[in-house]
Amino acid sequence: MSLRLNEPELIEMAVQGQVIFPRCFGWEISHEGRVKILPSVGGITYNVRVGDSVYGWAADHIEPCVSCTASPDKLTENPNRAFNAYACIGNEVTLLSGAAKKVKGVVTGHHGGVEHVIVDFPDDAVEKMTLDDKLIVRAVGQGLQLVDHADITIHGIAPDLVKKLRMRETGKYIEIPVAARVPGALMGSGLGHNDSFKGDYDIQTSDPRVVREHGLERLKLGDVVAILDHKSPYGWSYKKGAVTIAVVIHGDSHLAGHGPGVQTVLTSPGGWFKPKLDPNANIGRYLGIGRFRKKRRR
């Protein structure tokens, strides 16, 4: 078996966006019937990064670091559709304006529904940023394929990051390190949508016993996880034996049917992935971002 990529065929394209304002949804009712008002999606989040736990925050669906859009007035139309679809996890981002102009960041996920692109920047840059700042993404990754494995679909991830996922051939399977194996029965919000190329869907965490049973209480933002018995080439759906590989992109939720969001990056309806548990399987560690960034010497 070969893991050759069609990287020479890929287009590198500039997509431009800006920091999106935080959203306030007002009173919301939790799956336990409690009424809450909590910080949620959007904006600049100073104290949540890739590598942090998805749990323990007085927040709902929190997005780490900086949330972006291309068109805040037309969130479901172009140009935001292209910005959201073509910006891939692992892509380089450059600030075009503000006190941190020219600082580089990295795309860490797409959040469906709100259509946000989530970006990690160095802490000192985040402290200088405002909601008026603009940025440009060197977008590459959509259209990526494993040349010799037609059953496997790749979505929304940069080719350089695919190479860092530590996949290896083992017999007829492709072994891949994952921080957790998630039963397909736990998947919730997002099912029925066909935008697995740019959105996410949620792991339901409303049953603490089942969360602990599968080791999901240790989930971190940026973790690479395997969703078992789910296929995701054209949307998310159940298929016995299928395996979807995804990245955790936002925090936990108190809402029914919701929880930590995961973005599909690889999927095999035929189940050719062999997920191997490894607590270090996190894109922050692979890319040196979030809590894994090296601190600058002063």
C-alpha cells in the first residue's frame, strides 16, 4: 500500500477575511433544563488555545484563539463560502492590518452553522489584535487525495499536515494515531448536513458515564480522533465499519444534541483506517501552535 498524495495538482489560492465579532445568543436551555447565558462563538478569545481541555469552561461552543469570516453581513453567501471552504486546517495565515500586522498564524478548524474559520496566533499578537483586523490565508488542501486509495476521502486539511499525522501502512490497513475512538452513536448536531468538506459535527457529551467509558473526558482542542461507524465523504452518516478521522475544533456545549465539535479530515467508508490510541495525537503538537508554541526569549 502507498500513501502517495496528489499534492502537485493542488491549487494555492489567497482567501481574505477578518476577525468576526463575538455572538450572543441570549438565554439558552441546557439538556438538563437549566437556563444559562454564556460566552459562545466568535471574537478573540484570550485564554483558550489548541491543547486546552474542551471541558471546564463557563462557555458554550467556545472557539480557541481567533474566529474569522470573510463577510459578516452575508454569512452564508460568497465570498464567505469560498473563505470557509478553501481555508484548510494547517494553512498559513498572515495579518494584513493592525498593531500585529505581518504576524503569521495557522488555521485550526471550520465551525459549521456559524461558518467561522478558526485561527491560532502567537499570544503577543493576540494581545494586540482588534475586531477590525484583516487577514489573508494561503489556502491549499481541498482536492487532496491519496492517489492509490480511492475509498479514502480527504477534506479541509493542508497536505503538509497530512504528512505529520504519522499514518503508516500495516497490512491492508492504514494505522493512524488518535487521541480517542468515538462511537458513532454519540454523534449529534450536524448529522444530515452535506458540508463535511467545511463544517463540523458534535460529539454528544450529555451522558457523563459514557464519556468516561470511552476516555472522552480527556479530549483537548486540536485532538485527532476517530469516529467509528461513520462515513463522511458527502456529509455525515452512519455506516457499520466505516471510519472518519477528525480534529476537535471547538469546546463542549450544554445544549441537547451538542458537545465538542469535530471537523472531518479523512474518511474511509470501507474502514481502511486502523486507529491507534495515542494521547499525543494533536495538531497543536504537530504544528507547534497553541499550548505547544515555543515561548520567545525576551
